[in-house]
Amino acid sequence: MNPAPTPTSDRLSDYLTADAVVDHEHPSIRALADVLHPGVDDPAEAAETAFLFVRDEVEHVIDAGDPRVTWRASDVLRERVGICHAKAHLLAALLRAQGIPAGFCYQELSALHGLNAVYLHGKWSRLDARGNRTGAGGEFSLDVEKLAWPVDLARGERDLPEIHPAPAPVVVDFLMTVEPGPGWYEKGLPRTL
């Protein structure tokens, strides 16, 4: 059983901020957030629409065999490609643009895997919009976690329950400095925070 998601900040406003990575004030992010949330009263419905967009309309670089590196949410949206961390940056931006608190969570698998948590109906729920090709199985659910990858404790994998307001600096630093090209994600993607 996965540990309960736990925010590292007790201020919901920290999970709504914009920065250089989660640039939800960018015109393209705002425009898409408006399209994905046209007059919907239920924020959970808006969150699911944003989740499905990121999961299904933005390719995962490994599945697509794409050599590009994206990290800023607006760039992920423009290029429509990103690794799990980049897709999490975009999902957080789309949710925050709609006033829905969203944070960042991690799993220590063969490499550090990035996903999100969303605050809806008075509780945090983790969501994994990685994409469902190559055996991944992430689904939108606020009640039962349906993440892309199960943690294999026998292999030394860990599920990290912390919900961070900002992406992990080690991830952002890697994405900002790695050279694009085939298999770039195999060149030092962090294994741990």
C-alpha cells in the first residue's frame, strides 16, 4: 500500500504559484486552460479534462522515441512532448491556471519518476499523466490511486509521499542542462531526490 500523500507546505497558495517552470500565466497555458474548463462547475471534472489532455495529447519522449528535451510547461505544451517530469510540469500549470492546487510527487524506480498531486474535495490525490503506452497504466481517480507504475519493493523502489509545491531542483537542473538527442534521458536522470 502506498503511503498517504503529504504536502510539504500547509499553505494551499504555495500550490497555486507560477514560476519559470510552472509558467501558468503564459498565454498558451491560459488559453488551453480556458478551453479545457469552459463553464464547468465541478473542479474535479476540469482536473480530469486537463489530466486526460496531458496524458493522451502530449507524447512521452521514450514512447515516441523523440530526442527533444522540454521542461517549462509552456514549452511542453508547444512541443507536445516531454518526459514524465515535463508532463507533470504542464499538468500542474493547467490545474493552477484554473485555481486548482497542484503539487509534485516522485517515485524512485529505475530512475526518478515524476507525477502530480491535486487538492480537490478537501483532500490530496496523486495523479500520473505519464501516458499509457509501454505498459504504463495511469488513470484519473481521486479515490483510489491509479498511477502509471507500481513500486517494486524487492527491486529497491520507493514511493515518496511528499507533495512539493515546486518541481525538484535536481530534476529541473538535469532537464535544463542535458543535451537533446537519442536516449538523452539515459544520461544522468536522477534516481533519487
